[in-house]
Amino acid sequence: MQISIIQPITTPVDLDSQELEGLCKNGITCSVVNLHTGPCSVESRTDKAFAIPGMIAAAQREVQNGVDAIVIDCFGDPGLDVLREVVDIPVLGVAQTSMNICASLADTFGVVTILKESIPIITDAVNAYGHKGRFVGCRAIDMRSLEIKGQVNEMTNRLAEQALSLVRDQNAHSIILGCTGFIGCAEEIRKRLELSGFNVPVVDPLPVTVFSAIPLLQMGLKQSRESYPKHKPKEIKGYPEFQ
Amino acid sequence: MQISIIQPITTPVDLDSQELEGLCKNGITCSVVNLHTGPCSVESRTDKAFAIPGMIAAAQREVQNGVDAIVIDCFGDPGLDVLREVVDIPVLGVAQTSMNICASLADTFGVVTILKESIPIITDAVNAYGHKGRFVGCRAIDMRSLEIKGQVNEMTNRLAEQALSLVRDQNAHSIILGCTGFIGCAEEIRKRLELSGFNVPVVDPLPVTVFSAIPLLQMGLKQSRESYPKHKPKEIKGYPEFQ
Amino acid sequence: MQISIIQPITTPVDLDSQELEGLCKNGITCSVVNLHTGPCSVESRTDKAFAIPGMIAAAQREVQNGVDAIVIDCFGDPGLDVLREVVDIPVLGVAQTSMNICASLADTFGVVTILKESIPIITDAVNAYGHKGRFVGCRAIDMRSLEIKGQVNEMTNRLAEQALSLVRDQNAHSIILGCTGFIGCAEEIRKRLELSGFNVPVVDPLPVTVFSAIPLLQMGLKQSRESYPKHKPKEIKGYPEFQ
Amino acid sequence: MQISIIQPITTPVDLDSQELEGLCKNGITCSVVNLHTGPCSVESRTDKAFAIPGMIAAAQREVQNGVDAIVIDCFGDPGLDVLREVVDIPVLGVAQTSMNICASLADTFGVVTILKESIPIITDAVNAYGHKGRFVGCRAIDMRSLEIKGQVNEMTNRLAEQALSLVRDQNAHSIILGCTGFIGCAEEIRKRLELSGFNVPVVDPLPVTVFSAIPLLQMGLKQSRESYPKHKPKEIKGYPEFQ
Amino acid sequence: MQISIIQPITTPVDLDSQELEGLCKNGITCSVVNLHTGPCSVESRTDKAFAIPGMIAAAQREVQNGVDAIVIDCFGDPGLDVLREVVDIPVLGVAQTSMNICASLADTFGVVTILKESIPIITDAVNAYGHKGRFVGCRAIDMRSLEIKGQVNEMTNRLAEQALSLVRDQNAHSIILGCTGFIGCAEEIRKRLELSGFNVPVVDPLPVTVFSAIPLLQMGLKQSRESYPKHKPKEIKGYPEFQ
Amino acid sequence: MQISIIQPITTPVDLDSQELEGLCKNGITCSVVNLHTGPCSVESRTDKAFAIPGMIAAAQREVQNGVDAIVIDCFGDPGLDVLREVVDIPVLGVAQTSMNICASLADTFGVVTILKESIPIITDAVNAYGHKGRFVGCRAIDMRSLEIKGQVNEMTNRLAEQALSLVRDQNAHSIILGCTGFIGCAEEIRKRLELSGFNVPVVDPLPVTVFSAIPLLQMGLKQSRESYPKHKPKEIKGYPEFQ
């Protein structure tokens, strides 16, 4: 099972070799691709809008390369519904997948993310995916997505603090890490919550989504064409990547 | 009050002079603009995605020109949340405005639109705007958006038939015309429904939205920065219009 | 466009000339009328009940006078559904209109009102109009409706304080002034919230509702007879105004 | 336990002696009162509005007479929230009570009522009482409330037909008779549904509500003053009954 | 009317003679039975699961004895839906009945219960019964169900404290005692809340449910067979009580 | 990853070797176990109740055997919440997992199941798992769970017919096979729907759930102890399997 991880940005944020190895298990191999057309980071709805045309091009290239599924590597799930119209293989969003997994593990969930400005994207997703009844809130750690790689300790401390607040004060029964840049620190945060007396799952969105492609691919499942009609290409202007 | 009507397409679909005059009342003047970057028509989520970057550029130009509000001339409300992040003047979507107006006039509403493939865009909007409890369904007349100008009689007949079905069989208490290309035929459809025994409002989305800018502009109201944080420009690649 | 503003009380609460002038724009002229049958103020459901018969009589007189629309000048929206059954012109409630406008501007809203005892009326309205998912709460300033005209500074201070609490602590993304007696102080409260770091719309219900009649009147829209069947007069006893 | 049954009309609709005897069991005695101020029948929101002031007067007289609880004898539940503000004894609405009882007996319910024009009153109630998720629809038999006493056979046939349609086609798991004038025919309708293969409860609203006062009175329960603040009398004009 | 009160435990928790007398009014007589198969107390979903087979056997014996209705004496409503499939007489759950009664008395309710570990059972019930929109939260007093009989003062103090917190801080407009072991202290808690300025109903679940059988039995109402199809016995293994 | 498939019945329903092989991929091995205490089949809530005690015993044995996760092999998800309290490894229900997967693939889903009497179990599950907004309905093929193994052609024909009706008439955008006995026929039904013009996913609940254990096990995720507190064993009577 060849899974394409599309980063919706033009700046490559390398997954390090350990992170990538961690994903290539159970019959999975992964490719990670970036955009030719798009923003340097995704922190707002406007950033998302600038990413999607480049994601369409990237997805079409990856389909040509023979991949079996696409995972969008950004908690804003940019282009999730669009790529589902464009390609004939399963497309997974990390926010949608993480929220659906929490729905099986816990009555409620909270999200910890990077910036206060990113919260409306997450509440949009909660509403669109039908999880409003389970969502207790979102907290930001006030670090930009391109800053966090170099400050893992500070990031982890702030995430643990906000996660504890969601669990203790807001009745969150599970926690979702609301940025794929937080990869790898879920277990540490889970342990700190357990030390505070709360035994709750903490979801690391990118890897859990990659592994969630397995049941779809094994069963031949993909998006419904009644919900996501196949897009018919038409004339577009102003996009060098598509000319 | 100078209102900019942004058509999210590169193909100008002229509002004729009578239609435009009909909008320029009560202190309103209108400008109609098209895109440099974008698709030739909007009938899918993918079309919407290709329209939004060009709409951002158009909106920024219109703000430079001193307009007071922006109305997006497409029932898919493409870019509505994005433009609200980008500009500091009110941005109105015709679908959102029409649905909110129906919420004051009737317990339920149904939508008649162009193509079956466009229905998921409309149900997305119904959900995002919180109108699921009022929405009884959407029916398509199976005509493309660029065809309808030349076939107004056929279009009106099909719209009236689908509208009647929604009112009589689905308990719709009001009807929204789900494409701005249907401009001008609401009253005819309302009369036909009345002849069938149903006295219900039929909403023509573009003009009702233009006039709905008046209460906002008179009262100095615009989008909340808590829901739509101001976008901070960042580096983007692959967009000639922005270089 | 001649709009009748019906005050659901027997005590005339004059809109001052500046306030009235502020409404008579964009082709609107306004008449303000009071009741012959009804209470001296509206602060409870019981007060509302005593107001409605007199409002029916007033509305019928105003229709005879040739007005084009009716606006009910009380945040409890007394008689809104009843008048819609009785007359054949659009009837607008200030609470319903304000809430629908907030639905276009912000994800959530909070309300500031006069008395704790009035809060159940407002939560009834929130539920009836389908806005429960957006409503974060209502706060009272503990001043009676007939007191506030003489204490505008105190009123404004208390409103700003409660509004700030709703925005900062309850996640309100917009504020509605929940009494038409608060007319004219929305901009001041908006500025104070902005000084505290929150850039959110503050809705002044009476004027925004008067201006919201424009899109309805321009488009010939009024209440659906499927939701509001036309009332057929029948014998009533005990109402001198109707004998 | 002395229960006052308030008929919100000026025309006495006598409960016959058998009907009244059927209510006076288990320690209950009943008084039935009519209005001095009000309409001759209640079939619209406007009728309800004209009834409520007279109901307040009647309720106050009945409290003076020492009754222990008030039941409103009309499926529109006119004045339910108002009387709860006015008196200090429990006030029961037959629609609210019937819907709450169905919530314990079945997943869903449908309502059969008199006139198509009365349906919006019932859907208002369904929404206000929080039963939207259980309500499958309302059907009218097209007979006026003052006609049905003389045409019990015809009424029963039409009710059974509409009830069967709700159960068979709309998935109603229980039926509420949506007019207190239908008293006494629930068992007949239940039997007919059973003959068609559907074993479902059919609720007769007035008697089930009278008996539902017993648990409240035995336990000393009445309306919450947080939801229904006590009304403080104020000056009203135009109501001879209150002068 | 002979009502069987089934305690879903093998340890008899005697209702004292005063408590039992309090239930035997208005034509009611009660029998109280325990289980042969089951747990010693019910504080978790697992305890509920071990109780239900024994409850089926007890219910079948009680039906043989000629009882008219069954009340399940545990706030977890164990076996409520199962017994409704098994027997042909009404089966009442104390949690469901209490919540439906609050729905008639107040806009919102909160629950006070025994242990933090029991809260998920109560939130499951709130969701299953459709009361999520009214429920403000549940607080535990941290006493086990078998401890409370001997510590009524301490129990009452803790209940009053938690109830006040729900009313004052969480906007609860009514309180439900979330354990049938709390029988008899509702009025004391109501008085203490009133002393703190909150005039709200406090529901004692077991007696209010026993009295709520009266309207059902008087009207011949019981569970719908569309929602609760009659169970057809089949072969089971490992249950000595059923061999 | 060793996964225990617990069949909640005492009658072994062998998965054939091809079916079992189909599950043992991607690092998974499976064991299939039956009950000592329980019913011969599960078609009602009462059957579920008789199954759960035996499932607890079976789960405890399987944990002793060192399995990594438990899958409950019945679309009623019997004991799902109970086993999550009892064991410290992930427990997956096939109905919950299938519905969560559909939530990622399609806007709506319908279910096809065995008997009309089983439908309430499925609607209970839809409500408990928060999928009411997506669920369009459930259709039964009127075959008992122990009959279907021998009549695969007839079963497939009936399933395809009911699935088509849900998709074409009820707007289902995906289909869930609502009985684990239907294993292996999803692709055939999907093809028939495609021939009728509907390209929608058809979910085979048991294998998709087994594969869905992979993301949980790879990420160390299991049920939240805030939602599913650990059960503390207590004295029970009448269960030979536990003595």
C-alpha cells in the first residue's frame, strides 16, 4: 500500500527518517510531497485557499505515480473535499480521521493547536464533520507552525499544560494534537496527563491517519460519488502549473 | 453605498442593464467584476477552489477602488470566509444571506439549482450556516450555468416544477433560487406556486443580498474578527497575479 | 417605503428626533405608534400576553393607513407570529432580525439585556428561531426598561461590562443589545470592546431591523402562508377595542 | 387534589358527566371553567393571543378558590408559560404533557389534529418543548373544533385513517390526539391500528394530563422560578376584566 | 394498581415502612423485590449488565403475580429497554421519568449522584432519552450506594452543596437526585436552595416514578411494540435461574 | 497484533478458512471465540442482555491469553461499553466502527439488516454514537441470523434490493451491512448499485473493524478512562461461570 502524504505548503518540512520509518509498517510505504503552487505555511483559511490549487496538481501527479491513497498533512484538512472530487483513490484528512477515532474512544474531545488565529479553522471542521456535540474546545500554545521544530521541549510543555486544562476544566475525555507538526509527542503528553490523574487517549493526527488508510485499502473503500461527484475538468486561467 | 459584485469566474456574465438598474436603488451603486485567475464557471467544489485566489485579488482591487461592501455572485458562496479574513469591509454570500432571510419568513426552505452535481455544495452550505433543521431538500433542473441565459422559458418551467414538488411533497414553506443565473424569475415562480394553492416566498439570491448590505452599512456592521481573524499576508508561489 | 414601528406598550416612549431621523434614510419613512390595550412596559411573558391584543388592533390600523411593513419595537418580539397571521405585509421582530444578522457576521453571539427576569423570554426566542447552537448566554444589567432613558451613562457602563464578560469569558463573537431602549449606544460599546482587544460587531436591534425591511420590500418578500396561515376573524369577548 | 381545567374559550364546551367522572379518580376532583375575555374557539396563534388575558383572570380566580393545579384544556397549550409566571401552583399543558409521556413509551410520535391551519401551532410546540428529534409529522382531519362533538363517527374514522398513515408511512411509533375535543376515542383508534398490525400507544391528551398532576402534587413539585420568574403585576389598559 | 418495584441487586435494601407508606396512595399498592441473579450494588455499566438477566426473571415472576406495572429502583435504569421487550405491562425507569418531568417544570436540569464513576451511566441516559439540550451537568458526592443509609446527614449536606453549585454556577433550573438511595431528602435540599435564593424543583426519582405510573395505568398506556418489539424466548446457556 | 473476535453467542458460527485468512493480513492474527453463558443468537435487546455476562468472561480469558484487542462480532455491539470498562486493551464494536468510517466517506448512510425486530437496536446505536444526522434509515431482509449461511444468493439479492431502495429513495450516500453474518458480499452489492448508477461505498462490518484495530494498536490508543472508568469487581450471584 503506497500512501502519498501531501504537505500543503511550498516549504518542505521534512519528516525525519525516524518519523517516516514509524509510518512504514504493516505493509505501508509512504511518499511525502510538497507544492509548486501555494503558501509557505497554513495558519488561516486564506492560506488554505492558496494551497488547494497546488494540492490538486500534486494529487494528480501522485495518482500518475500509482499511489493507493492520499493523506493531507495539515490539521486544517485543506482541500479534503476537493481532492475527493478530483481523484479516484481514497483521500484522508488528519482532522477528520482523528475526530472520528476519538468518537470511538471517548465521549468528548478537546484540541490543542498552534495559534489563536487557527481556532476558527478547527471549529469549522468540527461543525462540518458533525462532531459539535463532542467538542469541548480548542486551546492554542501561541507558537507558529514553522517555529515548533526547533523548540520541541517548550512546545511539549505548553501542549501538556493546555491539554490538562481541557481535561480538568472542560471535561475533555480525549485530546487531539491539532497540528501535524506536533508529531511524536502524544505519548509524552498522555503520560503527563496520567500523572495528573487523567487516563485519556492523546491522538497524534498524521500517523493515526496513515494507518487508518489500511482498513479502507484492504476493503476497497473510498469516497462516495453521491457525496463527492467526480470533477469534470474545465478551462481555468492564471495557473501556470495547469497550463 | 458602493457595492462590488464579484463574479467568481473568468467569463464575464453580464448583468443586463435592467438587472443592474434594479439593484441601484435606495442609495446603492454597484460595480460588477470578474476574475483574472479562476475557472470559466462554478459547478463543483473544485471549481470553487480554483476561483478563490482570483477572488482575493479582485477583492483587494475593489477595496483599493473604495467600495463599501462585497457581494459574491455565485450560490456556492465561494471564498466567503476567506474574503472576510482578507478585507475590512462587509462580505456577503448570496446563499448565506438568502437562507438567513428565509429563516425570518418561513419555518422551512427548499432550494432549486442547476445540476445534481452541485447539490453537495449546497448541503455543505446548509450545514455550515446552521440551517440543517430548516432545509427540506434541493432539486436540480439539469441545465448548466452557462446555458441558462439563452433558455429562460425552459429554465423557468423546470424551476417552477421542481419548486412545486418541494412545496407540495417535501413541506418546503419557502423556496430559494439556488443559482444567481436565475435572476429575475422569482416572481413568476411565486405566482405559479400560488396558482397551485401555495402562497410562499421565493427568494432571488443576488438582488436580495445586495439590498441586505444596506442594514450592515447603515449600522457600521461587518464580520467579527473573533470568527474571521485578519489574514496576515505571507509568501506564496505559483500565482502570477500576486507576484 | 413606509414602515410602522409598533411599541407594544401604552406608555409612549418617544424616539427623539435624532433617533427617528437616523431611521429615515434610503427611501424609508417611519411612523411610531403605541397601544390602546396593553401594559405600561414589557419585561415578562405575562406583559407580552397583555400587549398582543392591542398590537393586533394597532397593526390593523396601520395597514389601513397604508404602511408597507411593521417592525415590533421590543426585544421580546411580542406578537411576531400573531401579526404575521393577521396582516398581509411583512412583519419584522427585532430579536429575530438581530440574531439572523449575527448569524452572517460571527460564529456565536451573546445578549445583554435589562433584567434577570427577562432572560427566559430571550432564551425562548433563541430556541424558537433555531439559534441555540450559536447562543453563548445572556447577561442583565439590572435596570428596568422605563429607567434607562434617564441614566444613559450608567446603562452604557453596565452594558459594556457585561458585553466584555460575554466576549472574554463566554466566547461571544458578537453582541446583541437585548432591549430596544438601548438604542444609540452600540458604537460606544463596540469601541470599548475593541480597546479590550476584541473586534466584534455590536448590534443595535431597532435600527438594524428597520433597515432590514428594505431587502424584503424591494423584493416583494413577506411571511409564508404555509408557516403563518392567514387568520380568519372570529367572535371575541371582553375587548372593548375590538367591539 | 382539586384540579382546575381551564377551557381557553368563551363558549362552554361541556365535558359530559361520563367524561368528567372518568377524570375524578385516584383522589382527584375537577372543576371546569371558561373565559370572560377571549375567543369562541382556538385554531390559530391569533386565537391563542386573544385567549391568554382571560386565562390569567380565570387562573387567578381558581387559585382564590383553592385549586391545587391548573390544566389547560386545548392542544395549543395557550398561556402555558404565562400562567406559570402568574400562579404558584403547577400548571400543565396537554400538548407538553402528552409529548413527554410519548417520550417514555416510544421512539417517535405523530399528531392528528383538526385543521391544516392549526399545524404550525403544533410544530411550534414540538420545537419549544425539545421534541423535534422524535416528531414525525402532523396530519389534519379537516373538521373545525366546534363541529366534532356532533360527528364522532366521522371524526373517529378520519383520525384512524390519518393515524394509520403516520404509523405506516412516517414511522410514528405512537400517536397523540392533537385536540382535546377528541376525548374518549383513543382506545378505538388504538384498536384499529392494532388490526392493521401496529401495536402502538394512542394518547388522549386531556385525561392523561389530569392524571399527570398526581405525581407533581404528591411530590410538591411545580414550575421552576428560574425558568418562570414570578410575574409582578403592573398597570394595564383596555381590559375591563382587570379594572 | 399493584406496582412492582424491582431493585436490581441481590442485597435487599429495605425501603422502611414510612417510605413504603408514602408510595401507597391514590390507589397504589407496591411490592418490592430483589434479584436471585445479579450484583450486590449497581455503580457501573458492568454492574448493570450483571443485573439484567436476574431482572428479567424477577419481572416475569412479578407479571405472574399479577402486578400492573414495573418500576426499576436504580437511577441507572438498568434493563429498562429489555424489560419493555419482555413484559406486556408498562415498565418505568426512574431516570427517564425524572428527566421527562423536569422537561415540564424547567428549561434545564442538573443531576447529583453518588460516585464520579457513575457519571458516564447518567450521561448515556441523558443522550439516549434525548435530553442533551437541557442537561447542564452531573456532580458526585463521593459516597457509595451501600454507605448512604447510615450517613443521611452527611449525604444531605453534600447533596445540597453540589446542587447549589449546579444551580448557581451551571444554570441548572431544576435538580434531580441521581440515586434512588437518596429517597426522602428532596424537600430538605429544595429548602436549602431556596434559602440561597433559588426557587427550583428537586426531584426524588423513585416516588415520582411510582406516582407517574398512574396516568399510564388509568389510560391503558404502555410501551410501543414498534419501539420495543416483543421478545421471543430462545435457548440460553449458563443461567441456572432460567433452567 | 493478536485480535480476539468474540462472537456473543453460544452457537459457534465458524468463519470459514477463506474469511479468516482475509482478516489475517498486515501483521494481524485472529482468534475467534464463543460464549459459555449466553443466547444462541442475537436479534433483540434481550438477547444482548443475556450475552454480556458471558462476553465479560470470554474477554477476561482472552486478555489472559495475551490478545492485543477485542472485536465484538455482532452488529448490535453487545457489551461494547461494558467490555471497555472491564479490560485494558482496545475494544471495537463493528457498528460503531462502520458508522465512523462512513462518516469519512459519505454525507449519509443507510443500513440493511436481518429482521424488522432488530431495527430498534440499530437506531439505539445510531443515537448513542451521535450519527442521527447522517442516518437515513434501516431496511430488513426478513431472514434470521442463523438462516443466512445456507442461502447466500437469496440473501444477496434481498440486500441489494433494499440497499438500492435506500440509495435511490432515501438519499443514502453509503451502505452498511447491518449483520456480521453478511460477511463477504459487500463488493457484489456495491457492483449492483453501480450498475444502477450509484457509485457508493458498501461497508462489510467485521473485516473493516478488524483492520481498524491497526491504527489504534500502532499508536497505543485505547478507550478513555474518563468515559469508561475501570470496573472494580464486586460480589455477584447466580453466574456459575464466575464462581
